[in-house]
Amino acid sequence: MLQVRVKPGIEDRIRGFFPWIYRPEIASLSRKPKKGELVVIRDFGGRFLGYGYINPEVSIAIRILSFDKNQPITPDLIKNRIQEAYNYRKQLYINSNAFRLVHSEGDLLPGLIVDVYDEYAVVEFTTYGMNLFRETVISSLVDILKPKGIYEKANLTACKIEGVEVSEGVVYGKVPEEIVIWEHDMYYYINIPHGQKTGFFLDQRNSRRFVRNLVEPGSRCLDVFCHTGGFALNMKKMGANEVIAVDLSDLALDMGRRNEQLNNLSGIKWVNANAFDFLKEMDRKGEKFDVVVIDPPSFAKNRHALPNALRGYKELCVRGLKITKSGGYLAVFSCSFHVTEQHLFEVMTQASYDVKRQVRVIAKTFQDKDHPWILQMPNTLYLKGIWVEVI
């Protein structure tokens, strides 16, 4: 097996269970590596650190799957990790028939995402090394889940970086283009082939539930970057008098309308618009809302994009504060690891200074429990939300 030695000073981080090794941190290789090849990682003095796979063409050159010298990477290890992930989800008692089964590094399987929607599974291979285990992964999912079908989705950004051949389609059984899932007392249509991510934002389950606490009968509510209406539908369910849902995707808005009908709701105003432009227009008109939820896509795919991302979040906070009534509530989310919880607090604070509105933090929310994050790897905590009352 290919032997890799890391530079002095790197070993402490790895012994602390951080599973990434960056290309400049490699001191030596026993030979020229092959893309996706399994490796033994050692410190500069030759002592064992872990087993992983390597892609010498990317910044994160090595991802570690095992820190145990007696547990090398084998198909059985992959299957056991999937089984352990499944056992963990069962004990969470998630109030839904849809959940994330494998959350990449959060389940010690870097490069693998698996979501379950009722009797169907969706799989993503986001690294070249994990893609080489695709047959093991698929057969393991069949054995453990016994699904009616498995669909493979491609993360185009990750595939381009890693050099993974883009592949989408049914890889086992049959998968209908559309299925219905339930979450608490709500139902949602899921279009796996054409939906964002694997079909639905499962990570916001907890936040969709939490927003109900803020809505009173007769409230006026706004859901910005609404996708298929998760927040809007829950606000309407709680008796909001007026709910406006804004997104740029006609496909998402159409699905939102159908979700509204599916739940025997009516009266949501679905608006196709640029979110920034829409918020400016609401401010210009002096419109005010009792509850405003702003859940944008990732503005920071990498650390170089962070300054521009923070400017975008600051503007969203400013606009959101301006159109939230006194005594009303504003929630702003970030789904990028590079935008930290502290960043969100800072831009909200700056925005409150600019608009001269005092705010009181009422909650912080994160990705739900089926998207676990590892304390030794901050990168696994990506979704953060700050909820404030505008005084």
C-alpha cells in the first residue's frame, strides 16, 4: 500500500481525528500515487496515523477513513459504517419518513451522501476515492434498507473539482420521478431527478418546526429563497393571514403551489423574483411583516468568496430588519461552513446599527440531528441560523 508521510506539526491534528490532509502538508510518498488509491498515513518519523484515500490533483489530497491501525479500509468497513449510520438514525426517532442516512465526514465516510425518501434512497459520490467504492455502497444500501429503488445524483461542483465522471440516474430498482414524504403533520412532493440537492432540504426540518412557535393567527409572513415552500407552508399551517413565498425557480414555485394543495392550505402568494430586489421593493413600499425567514443558498463555496458573501448577508440582514415589525421576528441562515455562526452574529449586529433597530436573539438553530457534525472537524457544521426579535 502507498505510504505517505506528513510534514512535522501535522500529526497532532490528525491524532485529534481531523480527517483531511492538504496537498502542501505531504512530506513524502513511497511512489507516485494513483488517483483514488488507498494509502497509509504516517508522521514524519514513520509512526502510523491512519488509512485513507488520495487524490493528488486536488487541494484536500487525502481523506482519512480509519485512525485504527487494526482497521484498514475494506468493503466490509464501508458496509459497517453505513450500518452504524442507519442504527444511529433509528435511535433519533425522526418524525418523518425522510432523513439523511450518511452525512459524509459526519458518519466517517468522506465523499458519500445518502438521503432516504420513504422507500427510496438517493446517493451522491463527491470524491474520486469514494466513487471507487460505489458498488460496495449500493449493494450495502440494498442489503440494509431494502429500498424499492436507488437514484444517483451528481454534485457538479464537487465532481468537477475531484475529476469524478458525472453520472445521474437510477442505479437500482425503479425510482418514480415524484414521491410524497411526510414531516410532522405536513406532506411534501419530492422530485428526485430535478430537485435541488437530493430533492429536499432535510437539514432544515428542525427550523421548519421552530418557526411555528413564532406565528400567531392573523400574522403576516415572508419566506425568502423559499424553494418549495417549507417555511411558508408551516407558517400558513399555523394560521398566518398572509404568507408571501419568494424564489427565482419556477420549478420550485410550482412544486410549492402543489405542496400547498397537498396540505389543504390556500392563500400563499408565490412570487418569482430576485430576493435582493424583492426585499428592496418591500422596503421602498414600507411593507412590514410579523415573521421574516431568509434562507439563501451558499454564498461562499470557498474561503476566497467569504468577503463578498458577508456583504451579501449584511444586505439581507439590513433589508430583513427594515421590513420586520417591532415585536416581529427575523431568521437568517447560512449553509456554508465558511460563514460561521460568529459571522452571522457580526453582520446582524452591524445591520442593526445601520438601521437603528435593537434586536434580541431568541434562538440559534443548526442542521438537524441526522446531519451530524464532528467536534474535531468544524467543517461538518455547515448550517447555522440566527433568530431575532426586533424590538
